[in-house]
Amino acid sequence: MQTTTMPAGALATATMHTLSFGAALGRMLRAMRTRRQLAGLDDRMLADLAISRADAMREARRAPWDTAPSDRRRRA
């Protein structure tokens, strides 16, 4: 039986990509959870955060992989 070994650089790259994927997955899951929580806040709570119901719903509809900060000021 022949075994194959991976060059050290390739192993480091594979490990880095695995860690990057795990971090990205964590960000997506966190975004999904917090957006769901934001959508569940009542109007008084949203007002305390200076967020309109429309802004909260727009944020909640964003794709899980869209984790870049949104600029609400552009819409104002």
C-alpha cells in the first residue's frame, strides 16, 4: 500500500482554508440569529435602538452570507 504525503505548505494552506470556512460559517450563523432577534423586537425596543421597523425587516431579509455592515445613512 502506497501512502501519499502532503507538502507542508499545502497542509498549512488547507488548514487555513478550513479555519476560514469555520469562521465564515460562524459569522453566518450569528448573523441569522441576531437578525431573527432583531425582527422579533417590538416597536418600543426598536425605537430605543433608533431603528425603524422597515430597517429591522430589511436587515432581517439579508442573506446569511451578507455579513458586511449595511449603511443605513445612505437610505435616509
